[in-house]
Amino acid sequence: DGLLKITALRESYKGKEFTSARIVSKDLFDFMYGRVDVKAKLPKGGGTWPAIWMIGSNFDEVNWPRSGEIDIMEYDYYKKDKIHTTVHMANENGDHVYFTSIKNDISNVSEEFHVYSLEWTSNELIFLIDNVIVYSFKNSPTYPFNQKFFLILNVAVGGNFVGNRVDTEFSEGVMEIDYVRVYK
């Protein structure tokens, strides 16, 4: 129906209890600075962890977190109406540090489409939901956010972000993507 559907299923596969998918633009498309808009409807189901995020294109050379990570949107179905935006990087010792914000009143994320956006410059990363600013992070020349990044869209099941728990009734969760637009 003109939508990208990333589906997580409770099904046995190679010794695992769940399957899912992700779209990764690594080695196909990356960019530095601009605006990203992703219009999405998020999956239902306790334990689903949908994300719209980016990793530094130098990931293979420097690994994470030195490559940097920009989470435009992460969602934990257990924490309804709360959308997370986060930047990850390494400090001068190589230790992981992150800065995050939680938008607490975004309703109907599994019933209606919302637009999750990032406006990214050499000075600032601005996160928006439905064109309303929810978080801003001051960029610096010493941070990893001054290089090319690639995009990832995925639905994970379980993991530490959702408290390593999956609802026993969970059978399927679908993230629907209407569009991904990058403006440079």
C-alpha cells in the first residue's frame, strides 16, 4: 500500500525466539548536515523497540561509540507516549557518554503517523516531532557529529532499552514508514 513495513514476529529461527528486520543505508547513502524527516507509525507490543537512527560512516574504522550515534526516535511500547531522542559518543577516554531527552506527550504513535525529524548543522542537532522542537544538542568541532552518517530504520524485540522483557502475548509488531526524506 505504498508503505515500508518493518515487521517483528514471535517465531523460532536459528535458535532465537523472534525475527525482525532493518533497513541500513551504509555504503549506499550517507550525508553530513541537513534535515531528515521520517513519517512513521510505530509498532504495538510490549518489548518492541523501534528506532530511526544514524551511525557515523567511519564506524568500521573507529567503532562505536567513537563513530557517534544520533537517535532521531526510539520508542519503548511499555512507556506509552514517550519518545526518546539521544546522541551517543565517546569522551576523551573513549568511554560511552550520551545526552538524551524524552518527549512525554506524543499520543497515538501506534495508531497515527507522526513525522520524526533532525535538523543537523555544525553548531547544533535539533530534534523535532511533527515539526515541534523536542530537544536540541550543541555540536562542537571535537564531537563526532561533523562527518558523514548513514541511516538505520529497525524494530528490535527485547533488549536493555525495553528492560529485557517482552510481553508473553506479543506475536507481531509493525513499524510503517510512509517516507524518508533527506534535505541537504
